[in-house]
Amino acid sequence: MSGDADDVKLEDVEQKPDAAVAAGDAATAPAAGAEEDAAAAEWAAMADEKAEPEAGATARVLNQNEIDSLLGFDGGGGGAPDRTGIMAIVNSALVSYERLPLLEIVFDRLVRLLTTSLRNFTSDNVEVSLENISSTRFGDYLNSIPLPAILTVFRAEELDNYGLLTVDSSLIYSIVDVLLGGRRGTAAMRVEGRPYTTIERTLVQRMLEVVLLDLGVAFEPVSKVKFTVDRLEINPRFAAIARPANAAVLVKLRVDMEDRGGRIELLLPYATLEPIRELLLQMFMGEKFGRDSIWEGHLATELWSTSVELEAVLDEMPMSLNDVMNLEVGQTLLLNVGPDARIELRCGGVGFLSGRMGRIGHQVAVKVESTERGRRSHTGARA
């Protein structure tokens, strides 16, 4: 019995570790499941954290400052800030008027001339000032014109192109009021809702003819240009003289007549200024405009003392290239000219004198009898 008991006890001892392992597995199974659930929850939380910024980024709205900076309207300083963003791309093809420095001198002269001319035209105290010179696109300018206004298309004769003059409504009524004897001290009354009358258009056209005359005088030191009125328009669409994307120079002039006045805007496309672009690229022309008489006199003196070579052509005959190549030493060429025939004198291949051949001592001479060409030259072998 004791042996059996010992066997039972040993069997119990041998079975206890297996039972302990089973009990341990039963105890750790819930713990492992809890850890897996915790890890899954942690991964889900991390995924949610990554997803939240992306969702927030797509739903984020730009504020006004960021929009202005993106579009290139971020100009808060008093100076002229550099354009950035989309506006820099849009305006990259524009040519700045500052690349034509002499153009500013021309417009300064226009202001001085126009002040005197408008004073004589209106018999009133007129002050003309230059507000701004800038570069713009032709289409943008047409869209920015405040209506009603009178648009004058003028032609530059020597440049073979057109320009545009715009007179705003306040200056139109002021000029009409001054020329028709309106009282001073009262602003010109503006009538809304009606087109400009024939009298108003005629008076404005007379003023614009004075402006264009002074504009031609202002351009005269650079190049002689005559500006003439082509037509007057009320609708900007009918005043198209260039493509909408073409660059142009815009000059804004302010005309003040005591308590009345307005603005004149002058638009010159760069295509109009292209024939005289090389002249406008000069940085400085000096105080004296026009020709240099000292240099002209010196050049004329040197030209009169220049030595030139004259050719006395006895005769010319046409010959083929084969006959010329077959000429041999001792061969005689017969000239169709007599002793009294007229001889043509040429300089640089151009005939300008004619005379007769003779002899003085041991030298052959030609007596000049006419300043006209003796015979018409033609291609051939010269004897």
C-alpha cells in the first residue's frame, strides 16, 4: 500500500507541472489579448493623428494677406515694390518706359509748352502738371477709362502709326465753360445721361489740336513728327489702335484752371515709338536741342579738302566673258570714239562731268564743258 501511495504521490508531482503550465496559459491568455487590443487601439490612435492634419490641411482657408501675397498685391510701402507672384508672371512681358530715358525729357517739354499754349487758348490762368508716366497694356487701359469721356485717335505721320488722347468729363465741361464765357468761382455743371453735343465736341477738338501741335514740337529735338487728329470716339471699343496685349506708354497730365480742370491722358503704343527707339535710348542730349553747327562746319571744311580720284571714260563696249578670257597680248580693241567725242568723267563709278579730250604739253587733258553726264553708263569692258 505504501508503494502504491508513493506511486500516486509521484504521479501527482509529475502531473502538477503540467497543470501549472495549463493554469499559467489560462492566466496569460486574457493578458495577451488585452495587450493586443491595446496595441491595436494605439495604432488606430496614431492613424487618426496622421489623418487629422491632412484633413485639416485640405479644409484650411487662406487669409487675405496670403491671397494678396500669392497674387502679387503685397505692396504696403510708399515706394514702388517689386511685383511678385502671379502679377510678376503676367507683367513679365511689359517694357518699362524707363528704358527710354529721353521720353521723360520730351514729356517735360510738353508740359512747359502746353501750359503756355492753353493759357493763350483759354485766356485764363492754366497750370499743366505731369502726374505720372507708366507702362501698361492697351487692353487694360481701355477697360480702366472712366466714362463718359472723349477719346481722340491721332496719327503720327512720320512714324506711320497711331496714338490715343483721352479727355475726362470734368475737363470737357470746364473747357466748354471757359471758352463760352462761364463765370469764375463756380464749378462746371455736369449734365448726366446725355451725349456730348456738337459744340462740345468741336471745342474739345480745337483744344486737342493745340495739344497735338505742342506734342510735335516736344518731339522735334528727337525726330520731326507731325501729329494730326484722325477721329473722335465716345466708345472705347471703337478706339482700338493696337492689340489688347500690346504694351504702351501712358502719360497722365493734370490741367487746372483755378477752381476748374480735369485730366488728359496720352497713350503711345511701343509700336508707334519703335522707329525712333534708338534715339529715345539716349541718356542725355544736352541743354541745346537740335544740330551742332560747330561740328557741321568742321565736317564741311574737311570734306571740301578731301582728295578724290576721277576716271575719264573714253568708250565702253559690251563683251562676253569668253571673249575677255581669250584676249591675248598684242591684240587691238577698236573704240567707237572720235577725236572730238565727248568724254565722261566719273568718281566712284558715278558720272557727273563731261568734256572733250586734248593735249597740254606732253600730257593728255580733258576740258570740262558740262556738269551733266555725257553718256549713260552700261556694263562692259572699259578701255
